[in-house]
Amino acid sequence: MDYSLNKNLASRNRYFVGLRYGFSSFSYDLDGPTIVDDYWPYEFAYKSHGTKGRMNWGELLFGIQTQLWKFIHCGWTVRYKYRFHEKQGIPGHAFYVPGYGKNVTSNSCFGGTFVLVFEL
């Protein structure tokens, strides 16, 4: 959901604030190096395949979009992301979540996007 801050509604340029809700359900594989115990004759290879995870988050954003030529627009947004809930797999939380990005240890982070829009 976006709210335009531009007073001139006929203008092809806009600046806006917005709210987003995101949800991602994903699976990932994790392979570690083989660990060899020198004392006991044992090797341990860490593997976790098909680990499932879920995350939902909200975003508060500010953006600018401008018309470059007829039907071509470009713009950018700055986003404040807040994680509401994360279902972690047995090995722990995923390093990267599709749609959210790099999964940091805190519940919030900043991000940004650049867009190129072709209006049909």
C-alpha cells in the first residue's frame, strides 16, 4: 500500500510512503566440512538437506519514482524492515531469506530497492 505525497496528481513523477507485509516459506541445504577426530577413529560430516523455514515481516518505506521517457519510469525506495516471526530449522536461522534478504540477528534492518518500470 502506497500513499502519494505529491500534491499534483496529474504529474508523472511521484514520491510516496508505504507499508508492506511479506511472507516467505522456503527450504535450504546446509553442508559442512568433514571433521576428523584424532583420538577416536571417527569422521563426522555435517549435512542438513531440505531444512524448512518460514518468516513474516513488515516494511515501512519511502520512495521516489520519475518518468524517464513516455512509458519508462525509474525510482528507488528506502525500507525499514521488522521481522514479526521466524520459524527456524534445526541448524538455526537461514542466512538469506527470499524476499527479505540477509537475515541479521536483530529483529529489524534497513534495505533499499531500485526499480525500472515499463508502463503498458
